Amino acid sequence: MDNRFIVPQFIDAEDRIWGPITVRQFIIILVGGLFIFLAYKMADFSLFLFETVIIVILIVLFAFYKVNGAPFHIFALNVVETFKKPNTRVWRKEYIRKEEFRAKDEDKLETEGIARKNFIPSKKLAELSLIIDTGGAYKGEQDANKANNIF
């Protein structure tokens, strides 16, 4: 059984339609062309020329310009989102008194039932780590000493 998988590469590359034009750029150019056509039908010639220049600038900006490797419309959305959020973040920490949340039975402290945790010494931790790293081939000092009849 062959467990080889094909890993997709270049997943951030957009599909090309015609030469270097991607699908996103083509749609932006089509929508811009529609706006230019509407400007031609609805305005006189001097206003049409002015609107066409503005629309072409916006088309080129949104279709081809990238800011830090991201398309311009993503950058524009991030700018709008940044202006909608407040500039300063204030953390209003409130003081909560612990006495308010104590149960009635907590006033009686029971220290007798608390057991201290015994920590494993670092030498024993190193030995356990060696046993795990060797996959059980190394049995530890006590087992090795018993096998060699030292103790």
C-alpha cells in the first residue's frame, strides 16, 4: 500500500483567464466597463471624460495594485475596519472581594486533609527520559544492578 499523497502547492496563486489577467481582475475590469458605459449614456461628454478618468484609476487600483502582497480591496477593507474600531483599549479592572464568594463552611480551614506533593528528583527524571528515548532497551539503574548482582 503506497501512502504517498499529493500536497497542493501554490494555493494562493489565482487562476489565469487570459495572459496575466486573473478571474478577479477580469471581473473588476468588466464592472468598471459597465460603469463607464453607464457614464457615457447618462452624462454629457465633458462629464463623461471626467468620470471615465476616475473610474479607470479605480479599476487599475483595485485590479492591479497590491499593498504588502495583498490585493488593494483587502487593504481597503482593513483600513475601514481599523477606523471603525476605537484607537485605545482600556481595561477596567474591577476589584472583587473574595469574601463575597466564600461559602459558609469555608471559614473552618482543614489543613489536616491536605497532602504534600512529592516531587521526583532530577536524576530520576533523567533516567525515565533515557528509558523512554531508548524505547525500553535501557531498563534503568535498579534493573541493571539487579541483573549484574551488584546490590
